[in-house]
Amino acid sequence: MKALGPIAAVLIALALLGSSALYTVDQRQNAVVFQLGEVKDVISEPGLHFKWPLIQNIRYFDTRIQTLDDPEPLRFITSEKKPVLVDSYVKWRIVDTKQFYISVQGDELRASKRLQQTITDGLQAEFGKRTVHDVVSGERDAIMELMREKADVDARKIGVQIIDVRLKRVDLPQEVSESVYRRMEAERKRVANELRSTGSAEAERIRADAEKQREVILAEAYRDAQRIKGEGDAKASAVYAQAFQQNPEFYSFYRSMEAYRSSFRNKGDVMLLDPSSDFFKYMRDSAGKAVKK
């Protein structure tokens, strides 16, 4: 029974030693094997692996895509000497774990600061070559792609790959924005005034053209009316002449009756004439006396 104690202790020690010799690598990680403080190997294959106990130790590094996002917008100067505020972010990941450890001691914070400095310097250089319009819309995609390529070249030196560089927002500072908005407002007002002036001139032209057409139409209508009236008067005169030729006496009588009716249309109508006037010709008998009613 006394011999079982040392045996159990040895077995436990062997079990602990064996367990410390095994380690697991996740598919989202790389493992760096250190032997006596120096990098011995880098394990990228996921699964169960073996190491020498006591003389080797393991350190894990995340190989997933990470995001470097600026907490505050950065201020840059364009080629027009105008300041702009830029809000950007970077997607990166570790692709060479050994180089990453050698360059920044495996410290992600140090790596982020170096990447941030690289991106800031690159953006300052690119914005300094372009106008506000270019950086806001004209060449925004080109700037992002160019920055990705340049930053990736520097990032490879520390074992990092730059996946993407994005400009989320490019704005003018408040003091510049107000000035720009005032200029935009003045420009819009100028364009509006030009359009109103053009519209007023066009309206006057249309009104003048319509008035001209109206006058032409009225003149043509009056001309046609006078022509038709003249034709009617001519036909009436022809009818009258034809009737006069057929029975002059009856025609003269009919015309006199029409004159009487027109002259005495109302009861209050008064006409002062000599009784012997031809106007009363048909109101007298054959002897020249007035006809009694």
C-alpha cells in the first residue's frame, strides 16, 4: 500500500506532463511555437498538435479580418488649400504570423498604430493632389483603391495584408461649409433669376405673338364679313331692281309702306312734313286728297 502513493504521484505527473505536451489550434488562429524564447515554428493547420513540455510554449494569433476605424475624422488639406474632414476605416488581417511577431512583437495595438500612420500619410498626400470635388465624388473610388495598394505594400513588412480601405465620409468643416452653402445659395438664386427673366421674356413673346394672331384673325374676319355683307347687299339690290322692273308701281308702294313702318314704329314718334310731300303719296286718293281711315 505504501508503494501505491509514489506510483500514483508519478502517474499524475506523467499525465500532467502529457497534457502540457498537447495543444489545439483553432481554424481562425495561427499558433507560434517558442523554444527557449525563440520562434521555433508557426502552426496554421487546425487540430491537435504536440510540443515539448517545459522547453516549448505556444502563443495564438487571430487571423480573421479585423477593422481599424478612426474614432474621429481626420483633417486634410486639398490642392485648393481647403480643409476637409475624412472618416475612414481599414480592413486588415495577419498573413505572416512570424513576421508579424518579429516586427511588432505580436502586439495588435502597435500594428494598428503603424497602419493608421501609413493610411494617414497616404491620404494626406493623395488629398493634397486633388480638389474638393475630386475627393468628394470625382475620384473617390480611385483614391480608395490607390490607398489600399500603397498601404498593403507597407503592411506586408509587418506580416499584414490590407484587404480594403474605405472613405465613409468626406465633409467640409463647419466654417467652410457655411461659406460654401452661402455661395451655393447665391448661385442657385442667380440661376433662378436667369430662368425667371428668360421665362418672362418668353411669356412676353408668346403674348405678343398671340396678340398679333388675334389682330390678324379679327382683320380677316372683318374683311370676310364686309365682303359677305357687300355680296348680300348686292344680291338684295339685284332683287330690288328685278322687282322694280317687273312692277314699278307695286315696288314703290311696298317701299313706302316699309318707310311708314320704320318711321312710326312707336306711338310717340313724331315727324313734321308738308302734307303735299311725296312721303304721303299713298295716303292720298287719286285726286290728291288724304285717305280717310
